[in-house]
Amino acid sequence: MNMHAPADHAPDYEKINSKLNKSWTSADYSQIGIRLQITGETLAEAVDFQPGSRVLDVAAGNGNATLAFAKRWCDVLSTDYVDRFLDHGRVRARAEGLDVAFQEADVQNLPFEDGSFDGVVSTFGVMFAPDQPKAASEIARVCRSGGKIALANWTPQSFIGKLCPTIGRHMSAPSSFKAPANWGRSEFIEEHFRGVASDITVTFKTYVFRYPSPEFYLEFFRTHYGLTKRAYQVVGREGEEALSADILGVIHELNTATDGTMSVPSEYAEAIIEKA
């Protein structure tokens, strides 16, 4: 045994975040995000915050949950570490006539006092934070006792849960990378929140990706989803045909449409955690 072997180093999450930020900002995610609006509305209905509740939306993206909770008269602070996403949220809130506050913030290091909010929410956002335990700890920390954490996360067996590792096989992910779809597992929610929770409810729901055709979705996804756009840049011309074939393979496996269009059900976990 080599007693002088270097010790394992903790992942450099700041460096990982910086790379992810560049990937996210390289494309217009809002074109993807707006089509998921129904999941924010469904989450808002399920958690049923009272009007006037102080709600923090973390990794808010273009503001699907933000708008849903603001429509129900909650006092919402919309946060993301990609300021361009917040710009889209600002435009949407203004167009809807909603009074929403926005602030750039990383869910892995939230700049708020303990127990600052009645509720903390996220739709398909926090699950993409690379430091999963820290992100879970932070959203629990800033939620007050008796408050609720409400999350919507893709499951491992969902369309997105299968698509992410399919794309990942064409890239060299860092050894510290953990599957975002972990957040869609009941066991993950229990492990990371049971110690601070008085009650946890996980309900599995389905969102359907409806697009004109699988090929249309591929091009749309490649153009507007920053991480996929980055994957194509990494593989280059020599690898893009194989990457496209693998993505289309996942779509065809799950597609229920028989008329040439795309209708792909994707399971997600709706988790509501009441803080003790």
C-alpha cells in the first residue's frame, strides 16, 4: 500500500457551477421551461399555501412555480444562480401583472437566515444542483418550523431520467457527478429530509412531452436546452450522429403517438415535506 497516495479531494463545486452556468446561458431555456407551466400550477394546488405566505422559489428557471404561487397571492421571492433565467421570469411576471421579487442566488449557498420562509419550492430546478446534500440542507434550513417544502422532480425511470444518462454517456462527466433524477426517488427524499420533517408525502405524477415529431423535439432540445447544446459541442461532428440516434432511441422507446407526432409521458415525483 502506498502510504503517500494523495487523499481524495472534495469536489470543486464552484468550478462545476461555473461550467454549468455557461452551459445554461448558452441557449434560451425559457422555450423549454414555459411548456412545463402546468407542473408549477399543479404543485401550487397540492401544497395549498395561504395567501400572504412567504415563498422562496429556488433554481426557479424562468419562473413556472414563481408565477403559480404568485397567482395564489403568495409573497414570492424567485431565485436562480443564472441571472438570464430570472430576466425571463421578470418579463413573465410583469406581463401577468404579478408582484414578484427576484434575486440571484445559488440553492447550494442561500443568502438567507434560518427559517426565513413559510415555504420553499422548486420545479425541476434544485435537482440539477451538483452538490445534492448541500442543496437539500439549504432549502430545509431557510424553511421555518411548521412550513413546507414542495418539489417536483423527474424520476429515474422517467423520460428525462433516461435521457440525462443517455446524453451523459457521450460526455466525460466528473467523478463527483450524481444523477439529478435521484431527487425523484422517495428514498432520496426520506434520506435528506426525514431528520427535519414532521411529515413527508411523495406522489408520482405524469407530464406529457407533446411535440410535432421526435425529430422536431431533438432539434428544439438541441437548440434551446443548454446542457444538450453543450453535449453536441463536446462530441463534435464526428459524434453528433451517434448522440442524435441515442436521444431519438429514448424517444421512440417511450413515444405513445402513432401518427408521426411525439407524445412521451414522463413521470415525476411531487414531494411535500412539512418541517418539524
